[in-house]
Amino acid sequence: MADDGPGVPESEQAAVFGRFFRGTAARETEGVGVGLYLAREIAAQQGGYLKLAPAPGGGSVFSLFLPREM
């Protein structure tokens, strides 16, 4: 999924999936900082992971990877 928001600064990318983490660009919006943390935990319980990359032209791209069932 890609968005066209302010993006995640490189200095915050390592922490973005942390519990209760609120980036500097999100401090003025509602929320408690658990959405990406919970998504990562659910993905990990299924044997998968989430990945963050900058979007071309601004924003962020979040990718969810899950294992294929054999």
C-alpha cells in the first residue's frame, strides 16, 4: 500500500514499527501509535513481515509479505 502523506524520515524508519511510536509528522494527528506495531505482530505470527520504503514523489510504501501455504 502506498500513501502520499509526509513520509517517514530516514532517521525514524527503524522505529516506525515500535509500540506507541509516533513520528514527528504525526504528532498533531489523532492516534496512539499502535497500528503498525500490531500489523507487524500479526504478520510475524503468521510467519511474515512488513517492509517500509519511501514512495516516489513523497509518502511511504508499506508491503506485507506472508508465506505461501504448501
